[in-house]
Amino acid sequence: MLPTRKRRPEVAFPRGHEEVKFRDLTLYLVEKRMGKSRRNFLSNLARTKGFCVDDALSGNVTHVVSEGNTAQDLWNWLEEQGFGETRDTHVLNISWFTESMSAGRPVPVELRHYIQNPAVDHRSCAHPSDKPESAVSPYACQRRTTLDNHNKIFTDALEVLAENMEFIGNRGPCLAFRRAASVLKSLCAPLQHLEETHRLPCLGEHSKDILEEIFECGSSSRAEDILNDERYRTMKNILLYSDFQDSTFDLSQLPNHRFEAMDHFSKCFLIVKLKREQESCEREASRDWKAVRVDLVAPPLERYAYALLGWTGSTLFERDLRRFARLERGKLLDNHVLYDKATKTLLPACTEEEIFAHLGLEYIEPWQRNA
């Protein structure tokens, strides 16, 4: 017969009279998978830090901490103990506990700390303030956002402000307003009080000011002023797409011996919506507008003639103009400069006519360049 294995004696952890510093929360450590000895050790560690720890899963418990259990096994066990999900009780993994012990205080509960009940659809919570601040993730990829927006009165105003910032090229505030609107769209119930926004991420002071005014007055005067602004309305009925590119023009880097399809000036590529003629709409039986591409280029004044020539004419005309300058005149031409390789100088020009003259060519009008 094999000798009977002796059971390892339990380690006793004497309990003193530790001062409770954090009276608004009570911990319960789940013994399942954790083991009795480790549970006793961690419980006493928490007490020495000023935490209140209950040895029973009572109604006083605010934070249930588990280690090594799957979500399904843990929640099955909790339900066997008569435990149900309540607003004031958080079921957390051990990482929240260890972080709190390291900090010497309860750290804020984040979404990553929760052990969610697999049997519950967490997309339908009772109220946006049911969970602590960081239960709403600052990342849109961690939030479920449907077309059913419960806070449209707020998100509409924020999106008007975001669009206006985008139209005037102010990207920082544009992104801030869009993020704020996105967070409010993800909430599964309407906001009832301004204080609820304190629990939400991505809401800066400007966004909160807008929400406060809407709570007090029923609308945002700033958003309404923008909606009534003629410039905004024009950009909103007309502009379908825009892409702005900053200038990278550097005269010291010229001439460039390699041709580049795009120049280095500031550019804005637009797609605008233009009204069709009524006769055309009826003939084609289509919508009453068409999309048209518009390219805006903003060169320095001394480069205007070269940019104008480079953007006016068919692709073949522009290609042959550069080829003629290189092969027949020993010069390099692009949208920025005309460079004479013989004298190693940049040739100045204030008009297109002067560039043609430098090349010994008869001037060709813009409407005659459709080669």
C-alpha cells in the first residue's frame, strides 16, 4: 500500500485591528480557483492597506474579485450563491485588486477589469451612469454604436460644430467635437443631468459647455448661429468631399531633375455638388445635381505663372512642353521653376507669356492647349 499523503497544514494569518480607510467599498475574494491560503493572505493584505474585506458574500459587498476562473464558471457559481447583477456590485478580475494594492488605494474601475456575465446582453443597460466612468471606453472600436441614437439633441449640435471646424481647416477642435458626439451616440439611454457627463471620456470643456447650454436652454446658440451662417450652408449643400495638403515647397531643393506628377504647393482637392439644369434632369431621369471635382492650388506669388501653366492644358500638352524645354532648349520646366542648364540659373517669369518667350515659343492660349 502507498503511504497516505499528509495534508498540508493551513497557514494562519492573525487578524489585528486594522484601520478601515475606504468605508465606501467592501471586498469579497472568491476562494474558487484561488485557494483558501492565498485568499486569506490577500484578504489580510487588503485589510492592512485600509480596505474592508468580507469573508462572506453578503449584501454589503461592493467589489467581487476573482482569480483564475472563466467568466462562465464564475457567474454560474455566483448565481448558485444567490448573487445577481446589481448597480452597486462590480465583479472584477484580480488585476484590479493587485493594482489597488500597489497604489495603496482603490484604483478607478476600468472596462478591462470587469468579468462580464456571458448570459447578459450588455448592449442594453438601464442607464449610462450605471457603471463607473471608465466603463465607457475612450476608443470607438471598443464601443457598440448603433443607428438608434438616444442623445440626438446633443450629438446633432456637436456634429454641426465639428463640420464647421472641418470647413475652416481647424482639425483639433473638429476631432474633439466628433469624439464627444461619438461617445454620446454609444450610450444606451438619454442623458438626464449634466453631472452624468462627468463619468464619460472624450468630453472636453468646450463640448461640456455645449451640453450645459442645451440642458438649460433646450438648444445650442453656437450651433444655431452656424446653421444660419451663409458660408456654412454653402459648404454643407455643395461640398461632398475635401482633402487639404500643406505646402512642401522649398526653393533650395530646385531644380528637381526627376519629374513629379504633383507639385509642392498647398492644394485642396474638392468634390462639389452642382445643380443640374431642369431639362437635363428630366431627360436623364436622375437626381437634380451632379458631382464635380475642383482642384484648388495656392502657390507663392512669384511661382504663380509656373503653377498656372503647369495646371492648364491636357496631359500630352504639358508632357511635350517639358520635353521640348529639355531636348530643344536645354532647360528644365516644371510647375515651380524654369531652369537653364547652360547658365545654371532660374529664369524669372511673372506671366505665362514670359515662360513661352524663355523657350522661344509662340504663346498658346489656354483654350488652345487641348492636345
